[in-house]
Amino acid sequence: MDLDKRILNGDKRACARLITMVENNEKEGIDIVKKIYKHSGNAHVIGITGPPGGGKSTLTDKLAKELRKRGKKVGIIAVDPTSPFSGGSILGDRIRMQDLATDPGVFIRSMGTRGNLGGLSKSTQSAIKILDVYGADYIFVETVGVGQSEVDIVKTVDTVVMIMVPGLGDDIQAIKAGVMEIGDVFAVNKSDLDGADKTALELEMMLDMGFKEDKKPKVLKVSSSKNEGVSTLLDEVISHMDYMIDTDKLQKRREENAKVEILNLVEEEIMQMVLGKTKTGQLLDEVSKKTALRKTNPYDGKDIIVKSIKE
């Protein structure tokens, strides 16, 4: 049976194979994604983000288990940082979710960022579509957790769960605009620790200042290690999706996400054209060397490269 038909029939191995093909930028894989794209758009895509050490993987694990109790099929994309030297990735999130890996109703995929900024891998969007067509009711996308660059997640998912933890020693962290504005639901994890109430109160105060007319995101206290508050958090995530559908905001968000995805693909194609055109004559290396020696400047260097593509 063809790969596309196998995925439509919920074949886990076919799903894994196609994601690998897309990650490797294989034409056949991209052609299959084009073919099955019309069947996507049914899953609720949830972004899990927050600072390193916030317990993102553990909370994702507990939310997935709660969904399984409710009879839902779950997909998890865990994005891990890639080494800038070896190109390898630890993929530690998969280790933390080992017991979920044997559940036939859960598909877990670890993906390295491969040097991509913004906390996501370039192939994340395609992997989401593949899992959607595969039949996942809910898809979790867990970011690397590198701080303020995590804002890319909002251009990819339907609901963003922002995880905060007490005791980071930096109250101003919660005020950083880019981070605050992307959250649809806020979860203060490790709520059994000292300072959890203070962290939750600070978040509430900041949200009171920022959301005057629109629906204000809820701040919930959870303890993923003790499995406390996870069910309530999941209910709030589902409630956010209902709100998005009722107010027609879901369609607008997905249109904006599609625009970003198309522009990213255009940008990638142009980059390949630049590298392809300039590599043959070592033009890029020459211009880079002259720029580093201050014999030219980056702007004139850009003009030389663009001119070479047009020729």
C-alpha cells in the first residue's frame, strides 16, 4: 500500500517514515505531504513552552496520559537543541516519556533544531500535518526551552501553554513582553515549591495590565511530578480551543500561521538558490573574506550575491 494511504489508515511506521523523509528534505516525502495536506486541520495543536528546567517534558507526559484516559489519540513532537559542532541531538525528552512510547495511541517524535532559531525544527510544521492526517486528536509541540526566542511556537500551534516555575530568581522574566504575549494558558509548575503563590500572583497582575478587552489567559498552579492540577489544566486548554472556534479566532490564527509557513519555505528556497549559485564559483567565500578584512561591507556583499542570482 502507498505511504499516503497507510498514513490515512493510521499506520504508525508509515507516519515515522514520512516524517524522516521530510526532515531529510526528500522530494518524494514532500510530494506525499502535498497529497495528504487536504486531510489535515482536524487536530488540536498545543504548544508547550517555557524556561529550561520548567518541567515541560514531564507536564507533556502527564497531559498526554490524561488525554489517553479520555480515549484520545495523541501525537508528541519534542524539539531538542542540536549540537552546533557535531549536528547531533541528545533527544532527552524521549527518555522522560519512555512509558508513553509503548502506548499504541501515542506517537512520540524527537526532532533536533538543526541550528534553527526560535525553538523549533524547520520540519515541525510538516510533522504536525503528518500526525494530523495519521489521526492524532491532539498534537503537543514541546519547544527547546531557550528563553525569549521561543516566540516561534505561537506561529505554529492553536493553543500555547506557557510554563513558569517559582524560584528562578528573576521576577522580571515574567514581564518580558514577547514571552507574556504568546501564552494562551499559563501553568505555574512545581507548585509545591516555595514561591509558587507569589509567581502566580505576579503573572495575574501582569496579565491584568495587558489584557483589557480580549479574553485574559488563566493562570493555573500544577505539579506535574505529583500529577496535581493536570486534569484542570487540560480542561482549560480545551476550553481555549472552544473559545477560539466560537469567536472565529481559530481560522484567523491558522491563516496567519499558514502565511508564516509559506514565507519560511520561500526564505529557505531563496537560501538554497544563494548557496547553489555562489558555491560553484566560491563567490560567497570570497565576499565573506573581503567583508571580514573590511575591504567591503555586508550591504555591498549582499548586492554582489543578489546580482549573481539574477544573472
